[in-house]
Amino acid sequence: MNRPVHELPPERNVLGGVLEPCSTNPLTGFFRNGHCMTGPFGEARHTVCIIATEAFLAFSKSRGNDLSTPMPQYTFPGLKAGDRWCLLAPRWVEALEAGMAPQIILSATHESVLDHIEIDVLRRYAVPG
């Protein structure tokens, strides 16, 4: 059976499988669909699925990326420790270099991240499972 032309293949994760959801509560992703996907044109860059920690949130805020303060005008609840969130790969690298990198979910992290971060590094920060 032929697939309709407008239906794209599923996006892939860093492990080579189908990209799994990162979080629907809070709702994350560039497209606010719960996935750390790039989209059909590869335009989105929020591709690393992290698990926020207090230390990471404080670090991110100190670097001008306040992820903990709610912004109701953008339907953003503000993150707290334990929340999953799609983060820009360069932001994660910045946190890594500062010793503040949060853990990640490999199955929900987009394969494009491999252009920025080696899989061995990602595996060191991956949540077991």
C-alpha cells in the first residue's frame, strides 16, 4: 500500500529508533506537541530531551535562559526539577562544559543532536533504562 505523499516518515532518535515523546506535562517541543523534533524542513532546534534539575535551572537562568519563571502569555508554566523539556543542543553543550548538564532521555532526543554531541557523551548523561 502506498503512503500518501504528504505523510512523512517518523523522525528518529539518537539510538536509531522512532523518536518518542519527551513531555506533554509540561507540553514541550518547538511545535508544542511533546516531541523534540525538527519538523519536515528541519527548522526546529529544540532537540535534546532533558530532565531538569534545580542546579541546571539556576545555571540556565544565570546564562540568560530563564526556564523556571512562568510566562502565562506564552502558556509556559515554568519548569521545576524533574520536568522533562526539549532543549537546544548548543545549550546542553554549554551546560556540559560548565559541569551542569542535566540527564537526558535518549529515546526522546532527536538524531540531529549527533551533529553536535557524540553518542558516547550522550550515553554518560542518559537516564538508565
